[in-house]
Amino acid sequence: MASPFPGMDPYLEPFWGDVHHRLITYACDQLQGLLPGHLRARVEERVFVESPDARNRGFYPDVRIVERPRRRAAETEPIPGVAIAEPLRIRIQDEEMTQGYIEIIDIASGRRVVTVIEVLSPSNKVPGPGRELYQQKQQECKQGGVNLVEIDLLRAGPWVLSVPEISVPESHRTTYRVCVFRAGSHWVGEIYRAPLRERLPVIGIPLRASDPDVPLDLQALVDQCYRNGAYEEDIDYQREPNPPLSEEDARWADALLRKQRRRTGKKQAGNGRTSAKRRRRNG
């Protein structure tokens, strides 16, 4: 089943760890067949260490580990006659995290990096090591003559694109946005509009100076993520998305969901995730 939204589905944000991995994988696959000779699209990762404070600022992590509730110690019955040693419990202060991105490389020139494509994650936006590493990557691309494409499909978090928000007119400060910096154009950035109520754009991916741009269909990527991830089983459209929409967008979304019969009755507060109990009942 397809998403009820014409563009980006705001209910996907709580599932961003999985969505992000799918987006960069599908984008890499979509681009590979369009690239001219000697160019290759590759998924790469950078690693950073994140503190608990950074993880507790209300943003979803890139990787989510779900643990079933453990029985309390008082409820655990030891095996008769077996003495269990007492372990030393150590609080881990920092956690190693990864950020995936796409590099387009030229194998004919010693695997030179031509273009970097970033699909922003919460760790790029929340203050901390992840954001600092991302900002460093932005500068390295600009100074190293590498094209940089930034795709921001997250409503949570501040503006972190290479083009300062103050430089962007209101017409292009849309719910979602894409920024393209071409190699050698340090003072010129391209901004693509991506409003909530419209189809996501097909953007041009810059390559070498002698190559034409290749298209990347963002809507096709999101549709593929939604379909292959079977998110219709995990999303509860009766509830408000997290983060919540503006009052005007919430009214529009409510009418849209009711028209498509994805919402009935009174809408509820919540994070938009379908509970396990509801999934079992619907299944």
C-alpha cells in the first residue's frame, strides 16, 4: 500500500534509522545506472562517538535497538544449588555511531571523489560530535572541489544546510529542502523546494565539469522506502505525527487522511507509531 501523502510522509520520521539506510541504498542503486563511464556510486560510512547527553535531546537515533523488558531481580528464581557470580556493572558514557552517505567516485583518476550526497539524519542536526563531524565534511567538500548534495527530509532539528537559512527566501524555506553546492562555486548554492503538500522533486546531481547532471527522483525513493518497509503496518494515522505539524498543515493532513480512509473518528495525540496490540488486532 502506498503512503497517503503526495510527497514526504511526516509519519516516517520516528523510523528514521531504517528509512535513512533505505534511502541511501536506493539512491545509490538509482544513480548507478545513469552514471557515465568511469563513475561509480558507493555507500560510505563515517564513525563518531556520541555522549548520552546528545542522545537524550529528543531526536531519534540513526540506529534503534529495541530491548524486551527484563524481569526484575526479585522475580528471577535462581536454579537451586547454583551460585551466580556478582558482575561489575559499568555505565558506558559514550556510544559509537555511524552516518551513511553516498560518494560518486571517478575510477579513471585514482578514485577521486566527484560528488558527495548526504541524506541528513538527526545526528547531523543535534549539537554534538555528529553535527561537528558533518559541518567538517561540508567544509572539506567546498575546499576540496567536491560537489555536495544535501537532502533534508526531517522536520525536527535546526537548519544545517550549507546555505545559511537567512540567505534563503521564504518561498524556499519549505518543510523539506535540498541544497546543492557545485565544485568551484563556493558562494553559490542551489535550493530545491520540497513542501509537505507536494510531490518531492527530481533533483540534478552534479558530476564532473564535462558531464551533464543526472536526475535523482526523491519521490520514487520515498515511495520505495514506504513500500518495501511495509510501514502501513507500523504507522497509526489516527494519531498526530511526531514532531507535530503546524496547525494549518495538521488540518490539511486530517482532511487528506479522512478522504483516503486512513483516519476515522477523532484524531488522537501520540507519536504516530502503531502499537503492537493494534497490529495484532488488525492482522
